[in-house]
Amino acid sequence: MKNITYKEIAKYLSKSEGTIKQWKINHPVLLEFAKLGAFCKKNDLDIEKIKKLVEMKELFKKVGE
């Protein structure tokens, strides 16, 4: 999976990279949500794919017990 950069988040949200970096100080929760959303978009993850990944994680967890 590909990581996300501030520059990419800014592009997705039509904001400047400086604005996104400033969120780290002024709006850390908003930045975290933006990172998650941008990461999913960049890696072509929609809600259904995320649900399947979580289900797989739980299945592997149970198998390992």
C-alpha cells in the first residue's frame, strides 16, 4: 500500500500544503481524518473493501488463538 503525503492531501482537498501542515497544530483530529480518507482514496479502498479487510483481520486473529 502506498503512503500519503501532505502534498497529496492538499491536492485532494484543494488546499495548500501549508494549510494541511498547519492542521497538525490547530486541527489534529481533522488532519487524522484527512490522512485516512486520502490514504483510502490513493489505495482505491472503499467502505466495502475496508470491511472485508477488517473481517479478514478478525478471522486471522481467531485462527491464531
